[in-house]
Amino acid sequence: MFRLALFMLSFIAFMHVAQAQPKDKNEKKLPNFAFIDLNGIAHSTHSPGNTKYTMVVYFDPDCDHCNEQAERIKKEMNKFKNVKMIWTSFGDENSMKNFKQKYFGNNKNVVFFHDPKMNIFKYFPDAIETPTLYLFENKNKTQLAKLGECEASKIYAHFK
């Protein structure tokens, strides 16, 4: 009887610990960092507003691939209504302002973060090429995908 009780207690303890562990130990989460946008307004990655998803884009405003990526997104912007976009670069601030105006105008779900100290690499050390897109679901802050330059349809396919 003692063995049965010990077995049951061990089993319950094991199940409790197993449930507390993340399902995927490699699961990446949206890092929480604050930043000031090009208009001087404070934002946080964990304050997505009314959106279901967050997309962090590491880019260079002078990069042809980044401009092509922005153009693809702009053409299908209606598919990104539930996405907060954070475009971050350590490039020239005036170039960033021109880039934002050219592709996104005053869209409230699209913010640009000038990062002259290159803090992006603290949070996304694998951002080694431009553009690099990180897609997150806002409820659990879980990373859905990391993408390079691609068609807009490949991006919004992750947003169900």
C-alpha cells in the first residue's frame, strides 16, 4: 500500500512539473522593449493596441530589398489591419521618415523606431540581413515566424 501511495504521489508531482514546462523549449517570445518613434511618441512592444499580431522589421531605408518588401506590404495593406508593425533601423533618420511617408503615410498601426545604438541586436541577435521580419501573436507573445524578403502573402499567411 505504501508503494502504491508513493507511486501515486510521484506521478502527481511529475504531472504537475510537466505541465509547468513550456511545450517547446525553443519557443521564442516577443521581447518587451520600449522605444521612441520618429514623432517622439513612446511605444512598447507589449502594448500592441487593438491588434492581434506584432511584426518587427529590421530594415535599412536605403536597401532596395527593404523598399521592395515595403511596396509588397503597401499593396496588400488591407490584409494587415490586425498587425502592429514596428520598423527599426539605425540608418539615417530623415531617410526613415521619407521611407515611412512613401509606403505607410500616417497609418497608426505602423511605427518607425530610429535605433542609432543598434539595440535591435540585443533583442534579435539573428537579424543579420535586411529586411528581416519577426512575426508574433500578441496574446501569448509567441513568435510565429522569422522571414526574409518575401511576398506579402507569405507574411499574412501566418496571421489567421
